[in-house]
Amino acid sequence: MPNGIEADLIRRRQETASTRSQANTARLLADHPILVRFKELELIRQTLAGARATFILGSTDLASQVRGLMGESSQGEAGLQA
């Protein structure tokens, strides 16, 4: 096979494997909602790495808590305090 065709075949196989992996991840997250929460907390930890702040997460959904912190919520949520 010429190099161009080989490279194209390899790229397509990699794309197929990546798509399959994403579909498996989506299925796993849909079947296990606690994993979604874990992923949220992991992303927050990475985002706040090195920050000099302490956050206490409550039982409400994370997006509402973050909006409350950022002052974007007009409901005055008391889920978090800095």
C-alpha cells in the first residue's frame, strides 16, 4: 500500500476507536449517575488546584452552587459560603 493510503487507514482506525471509547463512556455515565458527580468533583479539583480558597459543597446540584458563588443566581442560594 502506498504511504498516503496507509496513513489514511490508520487515521480512520484511530477515529473509530476514539468514537467507540466516547460511546462507551457515555453509556457508562448514563448507567451510573454517581460517576457524573465524581467527574464534576474531579474537574473542580483540577480547576481549583493551587487556589487559596475553601469550598464546602452541599447537596444541591453543583451548577446551582457555582452560580450562587459567582453571584449569577437571583435566588440567593445559601448552598455555599466562601
